[in-house]
Amino acid sequence: MADPVVVLDEVPVTIIGHPWAPIGMGEQMRSHVHACGAVHLHHRIFDIFRYAQRSDVAHSRLLEALEIAVPVGGIRIFHVNGDEVDTVIAAFEARGGVFADGYNIIVPAWELPAYPKVWALNLRKFDEVWALSEFIADSLATAGVPSHLVGQAIEFPPGPCLPRRHFGIRESAFVLLHFFDLSSYASRKNPEAVLEMFARLRAEMPFRDLQLVLKVKNGERAAEEWAADVAGDPQIKVIATPLDTFGVKSLIAACDVFVSLHRSEGFGRGLGEAMGLGRLALGTGWSGNVDFMTAENSLMVGHELVKLQRDAYPHWRGQSWAEADVGHAVALLRPLLDDPAHATAMARRGQADALRTHGSRAVGVRVLRQLNRIVAESPKFNGATPVAKGGARRKG
Amino acid sequence: MHAHRLLCSPFITEEQFRFALGSHRADLTSIGRYLSVPVAERPNITPYFDRTFYLVSNPDVAASGIDPLLHFIETGAEELRAPHPLIDLRFIVQADPLILGPAPSPQALFELLEYDLMAPSPYFDPLEYHERVGAVAPSHGMLRHFLTDGLTAGLLANPYLDHLWYAAHNADVNPDPYLSLRHFIVLGDVEGRAAGPAFNGALYRARYPDIAAAGVPPLWHFLLRGREEGRQIPADVPAEPAMPMARAAPVGLPIPIEPDDVAAAYDATRRLLARARQDRLEAMVEVPVDIIRTTDVAAGIAAIRLPASVAPRLSILIPVYNEIDYTVDCLLSVMRNAPNLDYEVVLADDCSTDPDAKLLDGIANLVLVRQATNQGFIRNCNAAFARCRGDYVLLLNNDAQMMPGALARMVAALDSDDRLGAVGPKILYPNGRLQEAGCYIKPNGESGMVGLFADPAEPGYEYDRDVAYSSGAALMVRRALVGEALFDERFRPAYCEDVDLCLRLLAGGWRVRYLHAAVVVHHLSVSTNRQSVARKMRTIVTNQQTLVERWGPLIRKLDQIRVLAFYLPQFHPTPENDLWWGRGFTEWTNVAKAQPSYEGHYQPHLPADLGFYDLRAPEALRAQAELAARYGVDGFCVYYYNFGTRRVLHKPLDVVRANPDIPFNWCLCWANENWTKHWDGGEKAVLLEQRYDQATLDSIIADAVEQAGDPRYITVDGKPMFLVYRPLLLPDPKAFAAACRAAFANAGFIGVHLAYVESMEAVNQAVRPADLGFDAAVEFPPHGRAVPAEDAATITKDGWSGYRYDYPATAARFVARETVPYPRYPAVFPSWDNTARQPLFGTSFDRISPEAFQAYTEAKIEEIRQFHMGDERLLFVNAWNEWAEGAHLEPDTGYGHRWLESLHAALTTRRWS
């Protein structure tokens, strides 16, 4: 009887994309590198463009030993988007890879209920597609693209955090954290709703020790201008300095509740990471984040679905997204301010749930199942000589 | 003709000869055929000779044109020339001058090698090889096995020389296993190259200049002498960041935070703690266990006598796949146990390929279950379980041996406590180290063996206690509780199925208990260590994920920890203090005027968020309780004072009692010591004397009983907890304890949980709580184990002659301290400094940092996981608010909430991993 795991060890697995990039696609890929490490896969990583700066210590620790300079055959998992497929394949081949000589998987991100048909054509160049959330899987299905759900990992390695003092966050306060995005298409993140929610909380409880921390994307003009407006407000803290992984983890750990009143999220990493760190999550109860958020483990904000306005997002035509009910968000959070024990219990539940379903190992096990299936079933491996000799080696 | 000598030499076996030349050695034509081939291409007719090696190391032979093997047989051996990189004649003769005969002969060498009479080279030890390779090794001729089979199977000559790694890391090395091995021995070691991930010659030379100076090959030296001499292998790790120095700040301002320091302080402390624990493990002298080792399987089987049993009380379930010799050892050990007990052995053979497996048929009264096809561990066990008839079933791995008395003790434990669902023994490695004293489970499904690699005689492993589970290597369960299938098939092929079994019992309200006096020796994983490690690890993590998906809430509940902080109720004026120290005196008076004694000394500690509070105010108590709860502190251990029925400092608790809505959870700790002018609890300058007359004791007990009635009072298993600070000062602790128990019982409580604090004279006594009539002890750091600071300080305070200690080193000592044979609740301290009370004679800890505190706290949580269950999972903190002792979680100006944040981070992290 063929043993798929043994066979898997003979097949190189390469995770390809933008491993060093401080953007969502980079985080998505790194989360999968963590996941594969958690299940002892012999994987390698490949940086397709080599643009990104390599200054983040946590990235180096994760990636350096795994990186290869020339792509190999075997199974290749591309963490790239549907619109960059052609440039990625071209770059891949220019760097010495042969796209046709391996089993290619693509893990695209996407944030609206229907996946763009033009990109779906690009996805068909791959042997299969993995989905980061049910939401994305459903979205892909609308474009006739079948996918396998693997999710992404939200777990940070254990270790210390920078204290609130480092960020200038008030230690005594109940802190709401929001990743404040005013870039193009930022209406998807709906930062205005968070500001409105906070304003309502303040109006209802003017002397409550609350603080809103807004992590602003570096170099974003609209946000900087906006930040200037609130300068001097002791209850709003704007953090505009760029943060590395350690800094982001510390900042999330420094808050009491992570707030996202998004109109849609492909997955909703920030909410998941906050839950994994044992913090409360408050988010619109719609799109990718409902893979790990439930009414028992977090604060799920009510919403109504609305049609997208013209040019509110790429491929907006005919799509809908959620308009969070700010009043409901306030109503959900208020009682927890007066009942910290309940808040703690919910955060603990959230931590356990998020790490159980989206910890590195949980995602790694799902990846492993897919890989074993591929090796057992794909004609590229089944019965044929292994594509290349893997790194697995026995010690005496 | 010389060539005849070659063929007639016993150094060459007939078998090899025939294999190489296809003819009989006595056949005269074969010599001709051999010699007609050019030297370099002549067939290899013995594994013990490497022609190329011989020619390269002996240029004179190369020049002479004589057949090298013939040269070795005729003269080389006598001249102690090495025939092979792994056969070092000088080394052999130096170790035993006569072993090769008066004139070293090839024949004697052949016998030495074939019968493993001694190591042929420092690089190869037949005994070590045999041990390492396990059952696939032949009975003799280890070097031959290694060279002919082992190398191709990926085995190593010794654990340090990983020739595969070596080839992969040196571009000039041929990847052929033998050639890379030879390259290292001939050249690489001389050059000081790394032999593998476990040994780097250059680092070894760098650490030991004498070896560098002698010019000897480093690994050769290490194997030959260095290991015996206790020399250490320097690890090839990047330079460790040093423990950052604590930063100073002007009075009242925050201590600066450097992100790099935050990470470095944590990492450096973790390493220090790990080193301290490792040092303890290494200090153990290994005494191998006297176990049964069957060499003749048939004779062993013939000696096995099993009882004929109609209705056995105990079924011993042994799954087997090959390793019949181990199985025979196992059965003999069961038999040797010979309990006065009706038992059966159900042995499940999972289609062994070993021909010896047939011999098992000959064992009378053995219930033998034979699988038609290989079923894997779990199905094999389940099939055998269906055949078990006993009330109890002992799952026993076939590579385990029951030491005398083990069976009877396990049965007796189940007999005597009908709430026990399963019992597990103390499991040892054959080398005498502890394998497990029960196991624990983390919320993420990973598990740990309690006391792994420790000295099994350590007190902490010498008492029975409940555990989360005990490994299936030797687990006795009540059959009726198990149900149809022993193991859940979702864990196929193996791993974590035993955890699942125990969790099923716990979920049903049953307990699992570790029995220290029942001892089992377990080879551990002989049956799996030849598999791909990665594949095994993948199976394990996949099954851990399954465990969490199935048992998540139960595992989390098992792993819950409560944090209790010592609490000083001093912070309010009292008539006594007004009289002795001046009107309005509180500890704040001393705290605020403290001055640094030396450069970098963090003083004064000034309160931040809560201010210079007055504990007569309910708002202050509420703020404390809310702050504590926010960061995961579950309650306070409040000092209680009573001098001859005169209560002192009781007001704060009076306020708490009068305000039931303040979420202030507490228990009492009777601070039974004199109040003195020196704040030292001593005998001089006594202000209030602690008395132990009956009236005093009665009033103390009455107060404890009265307070325990509050719903916020802290209990352990429903029993209110009551602590005594200095138990050894009690004139009659047992009588006191008995009086307490009687009073609580009279008041309708189900009992009282009495704990003593390891303070002052109790700190190093390891007094058994039971000897005092108590239930448990509580650690009280830093008392008794402080490690002096080594660096010199620049003293800035005139007349100062105090004491400086090192925080991380002290934490390491508490983490690696001796275990005890009773419940002792671990405690941590954030910092400690009594300069406020003793301006000129203060004791202070340097290199404090919230991150070091976090690492220390995480290590103590690990200790709780190993030694405590249920309500007894308590972590104490010294202290919540000992401001004049510099030991406070409460925020101050310098560190703010950082101590609380670090405590919270440790607790939050440990809620998963």
C-alpha cells in the first residue's frame, strides 16, 4: 500500500509569493509558512519579485533558513492575486522556474462576494485553488472556480510584548484599537463607522476612561491630515510610525478590543490575531471573519447588505457588502465595560476558538491533508518518478 | 608465493572471497585472477580494508607496487599501520597492548572486530552502535554491519559524525556515504570542520586552547578523551544577546523602554532558566536499571509460565509487532511480579514478520490474538481489548518491563479507591532516568511527561497524586468504564489515543492517579524510532489537533490556574503606629523618602494610578480589586495580625466585608511574628509580641472561620484556605491545625485548607505539611535562595552597607529548585527591595525587568502543570503591594502597569501553549 506521507517527503513543496512584503499578501503567505512549520512539512519559500525590504527580525527568523533562490518542481503554492498571475508566472520563469513542471496551487485574496470573471481565467492556469475563507470560496464559486478551504493562521509565536507605555497608550484606559485605513478603496474598511462608534460611546459616557488607538498606515496623506485634526485629544491616540511584526503583535496585545466595522473582509486577519492573543474582537458579522467569529466568542455587529456604489471598489458592479449597525456596535460593547468578568470570559473563549480553528497547527493540518491528497491523486506524482529528490533524510 | 599468504589469511573470509572472485580461496587459479587485475581495480575481499586509504596514508607502499592488502597482512599490521579509516591499530594497542598478540597479527585483529572485543577507533564504538541501532543489529560484528549495511541504510558511525550532513555542507566532499565519512576522518576532522549539527571542531578548539595547541583532530579528541574529561561541546549558536542592564530614570519618571531590551531580557532569562534546569538534569548520576535481557528467545519463551484463569481479575493487554525478544522480557517481568492475583495475558500480534513470533504459540494459557493483516497499533489493541475478561485491564507496551511489586500496587490502588478510573506507574528509562511520573496536557493538545529525564528518586516524584493522564505504555484502567472500543480509531495509526482514553475517564468524573511505588521500565519508542521523524511528528500534531477539537473545553478546564497575591493591609493610620512612629504614619512614609543607594538603583518606588491610597476608603479597595481582576489576579492573600486577641490592621477587611459589591476575593494569612522597631519579625526592640496562649489562638481561629463565610473567600475544593506565615513558631502546630479543623467543621464547612508559607526559618526545611497537620506549603521568594549580584556597584549613599542580589539568577534558582513530596504552591516575585525600611542596610535586586518576570512566571506555570491538579493549581505572587519591600504589582511611576502586563501576558500565552 502506498503511503502518501512518505511520498510527500519526496516531493518538494515551495511556497511562492511575497514573503518579505509588509502587506496583506505577505502576511497571508507568512501565516502559511508558520502553518507548514507547525506540521513539520519540509517546505521552502521563494520570493517572486524580491522588491521588499528585509528588515523585520520576525520575518528573518521565519524565512531565512527556508528561502531558495531558484525555483524547483514539485508542489508550488502561490500566494498571489488573480490580477498578477501573468507577471508572476513571467517572473517565475525568468528566475529559472518552469511553470509547467510542477503542481501549481494559487491562494488568491479577494474581498467581495463575486470573484471577477476576468481574473478567474487566470486562476485556471493553476492546477487548483485554495480558499482562505468560506467567503472567498463562495466568491470563487460564483466565477465557476472550485476551491479547497484551508484558511489562514492567526497565531503569533509566544514571547514578550512591548508594553502600552512604549506606544504612549494610556495604561488605565479601556482601549479600542482600529487599523485606520484611508487609502483608495478604504471605504471597504469603513473607518468612519469606528469613529462614529467611539463618538457615541463618549457621548454616552463622557468620563469613562476609554481610549481609541488608530494605527495609521505609513505615508498615507489623508490619514495624516486627519490625524492632525485629532492631535491633542487625550482619548484618541494616533500611531503613525511603521511597526514591524513584533510591534504589531505588541500593539494588538496592548488593546482591550480590536474593532473592525468593515463592509467586507476576505478573511479579517486583525480580528483573528486579536482573538488569538486573548483580546476581544468586535466586528461586522459578515464576510471572511465569520469563519472564526461567533456570537459566543466575540462581538458580532449587525448589518444590512447594500449594493456597492460606482467605483467604490474594483469590480464593484452588481456586488453587495455590509453596512454595520453602529448603534448595535455600541450596544454590544457597553455592557462589557461594566462587566469585565464577562468580557474576560468571552475573550478567553475567543482565544481558544480562534487558535483551535485558525492556529498555525490547525491550518497546517488542513494544508497537509490537501498535499497528501494531491500526491496520492495527481497524475503528476502518482506512479511517476518523483519530480525531485526531497530534503528528507534519515539520521541513524 | 606471497600471494598465498593473502588468500590463506584469516583476515579474509571465505564468503567474501567467493563473493568477490566467484571461486574458492583454495583454488590456485583465483590468485592468478586476483593478481592479474590492476592494483586499483582489484576486488574488495574484506570490509576491513580500504585500499585507497591505505595507499594514500602509506606512500611507501604505493611506491613499492606490492598489493596493499598483502602488504598489510604481511607487515603492515605488525607495524600498526591502519587498514581502514575506522580501524586504528595504534589506538587499539595503546588501549590494550596485548589484545592483538605479542606481534600484532591480522588474525587477532579479525577476531577483535568480528567479536567486538573493543572499539577499533575513537570514531566507532561497537557497543554504542549496538545500543543505538537496536534490534536490526546482528549479534556480533558491528563494524562489519555498519560498513556493509548500516552506511547504506543511513546510519552514522557515532552520534556526532553525521557524514550525510557533512557532505551536504562541504562542497568538496563526495556525497557517497562512505567517501564522505572517510573524508571527514582523513581530512575534515584534522582541519576542524564541523562533523554534523552536533559537533563543530573549530568551536571545540576555540573553547579548549590546549586541544588547538596539540593539533589533534577535535572530534577524535572529544570521543577519545574529551567526553570523559567532562569537556563540553560548544554549540554552534549565534552569540547570545546579553541580559540588558536595567535602565534608570530620574525619580518619578518612566523607566525608558528599548524594544530590543524587551526581547533580549526575556530571551536571556529564558535561557538562564533552561540552563539551570538542564544543569540539574546533568547532575544526576545515572544508575542503569537491572532489567531482563533475553538473548535466547526460545529459551526465554520456554521459561514463561502464565496462570490458567477462568475469571481473571486483571487482563494484561500487550500489543506486539516484531521485537519478540522485548516481548519475552516483558512477559518474564510480568511473571516475576507474580502477584497473588488471578490474571490473564492477552497478547495481540499485529502480523509480525519476525519468524520468532511463531514461538509465542508455545506459551500455555496465553490469550493470543493474531491479526490476519497488519492493523496498526490502535486496531490491534482494540481487537485484544475485546478479548479481555478482567475487571481491570493493564495496557502494557511490549518494550516495557514491570518491576517487582508494580502489578500488585496498581491493582491495590484501584481496589481501594472506587473513584479512580485509571492508575499509572512511575516509568523509567533503562538508563535509570525518569521517563514520566504522570503526564499533563496543555490547552493546545500538546502533552508533557512529568519529570522527564529527572532523577526518579527526587522527592517530587516520590508520592502518589492525581494527574491529567498517564501514558498508555503501562496504564491500568477499569474495563467497565472504557466501553466497546479501547482506543478511538480517529487517532489511527497511533499517538494521543491514550490521552483521549484518560480524558474520556475524566469527562465521566473519574480520576487518574500516578503511583510512585509501582515502577515500570520502558525502552520508549523502540517500535517507532526507525520511522521518519517528520512523519511521526506530523501524525502527532494531527492527533493533537483532533484532541483539541474533541476535548478543548475539558483540557482548558484542567489547565486553569488561579493567581493569588500576598496583600499588605498596612496602608492606613492606626493608633499603634501613630504612637510609635508619629501621627499619620503608614508605610508610605518610608516609601516616599527612600533614596537610591548606588548607581542604577531604582528608588524610590512611587505609586502611580492608585496613588498614596488609604485602605479605610472603599474606593481604594475597589480600585485594587478591579485592577487585579483586569490583569488576571484572582484574589489576595491578606495578612492578618492578632497579638493577644488584639487585632491590628483589620480595618481594610472590615471595609471589604461591609461592601459586598467590591469584587475583592481573599483568604487570610496569619502573620504570626513580633512587630519590632526593625521590621524584621525578630526578638529585639519588640513593639507587639506574638503570643500563643489559648485565648489568642481561639480568637484567631474564630476570625478565620467568621471571614470564611463570605462568598468572596477563597477556597480549595470547597474548603476555605487559611495560611500561617511562620508555622515553625507555633508551639504546637498539630494542635493548632486540629483546632482549626474542628472549628471549621463545627461551623458547617466541609473542611479547611491549611497552608504554611515557606518564610524565614521554614524556607529550606522542606517540612512536610502533614507533619504540622497542614495540607500544603507556599513558596515565598526571594527568601532563602537569593543569588548575590556579581558585579561591583558604584555606591552613592554615605554609610550604605546593604546587600545586592541578582534577579534573573535568583529566579533561576527558584525554578530549578528541588522538588518536594507534597503540594507546594509555586510563587513568583516581581522585584524586591527594602531600602524604604532600611536606608543603610537595604537588600535589593538588580537587573529586574518585567520581561524577566514574565519568563520566570511562565516557568512556574510549567511547574504547576507538572505537579498540581484542579483547585490546587495556584500561583502566588509576592506581592501585590509590599511597597516598602519593593515587591508590588501595583503600578509605580517607573514601570507603570508593566509588571501586571507581564503577568497577564504569561497567563494569556499559557492559556494555549
